[in-house]
Amino acid sequence: NTDVTLYETLKKVLTEEPIAKLLSKEETKVGRILLEDFEKSGICMTADVRDKFISLSQDISLVGQDFINNTGIVRENYVTVDCNELEKSGVPLFIVSKLQKDITSRHYKIPTYGGIPFAILRASTNEDIREKIWTALHSCPDDQITRLTHLVKLRSILANLMGKSGFSEYQLDGKMAKTPQGVKKFINSLVASTQPLAAKELQFISDMK
């Protein structure tokens, strides 16, 4: 979508009546979608802007893929839990026996990988233990935060380059939702219709707890 010759040819096909009238409705619609994609990529701007767009797009793709590739990495390899508290929390002995202890022998080292932490989450009746394990399983390293921050900055620069106030506005241009406000309105309508059912299900879970 950055080839000027291809863009000009497509635009000619869609705008010159002798050619355009030979197209079917489907072909015209697809052509206009492609034309919008070209224009969304800064094809009508100066060569400098196009070069910046291509460079930013490549950087966004690389950083975004790097972020995705590291989503499964957690901050710590294990968390420590008081031995007595874990043993009294209903966790089966065969699971506890697989755990190592720290240097003081007063705490079990619960890994944040494999099946053991999830088995303890299901079995333990101690809310504090479950919260500690769950938090560890969903805590990412600082490097991942750095990647995400960099990705957000790159997207903001690209959006501003294309004359938009933010990346969401740029990304939604030409889409069904059209604007960030349109997306929020749609989400709020979903929340209003699903919230009663969700509350009922959460109450059922809370009662079981």
C-alpha cells in the first residue's frame, strides 16, 4: 500500500467512467477499500512523510511482535509461601511433596510455570495464598513494560504524522465503528445488556467461595 504507481492506476480505474462502468459492484467496493488503505498509509503525502510512515510501521510491527513473543514470561520464577499455611490450606500432600523449600526451610518455593501453581490455586482454601500465586502468574518483567511503552509511543507518533489525534482514531478511520467514541458506545451497550447475567454468575461463584 505504498506503491505510488499502483495507487495512481487503481485511482484511474475507479474514477474514469469508461473503465469504472465496466466494473461490478463487488469489484468497485473492493477497489475503494484498497484505495482507502493506500490513502490511510500516506500515499498522497510527500516522499519524506511516506518514508517516515514506512519506517514507523516497520518499527511498530517489530516491537509489537517482540511484545507478543514475550507475553508468557513472568517476573519471578517462583513465589514463597509459609510452610504451615500451605500445609493447612487443603493442598494435597502429593503436590506439597513436590515443592522445594527456601534456605530457611520455613517457606515453600512455588514455581510460576508448569501445572503445580494451577493445582494449588484449585486446591488451596487460603485466599491470601491464591492471590499471591495468581498475582505472580500475571506479573510481567520490566522489559515487557518497556516494550509496551515504546509501542504506544511509536503508534502515537504515527497517528500524529497522519493527522490524527491518537492511534485509535487513525486505526478506526474507514472501519464500521468509525471513531473511538463509536467503540465506547458499542461497548457500553454490550455492558448494559450483559451486566445482569454477569452479576448473577459472579454471585454464584462468590456463594461457592
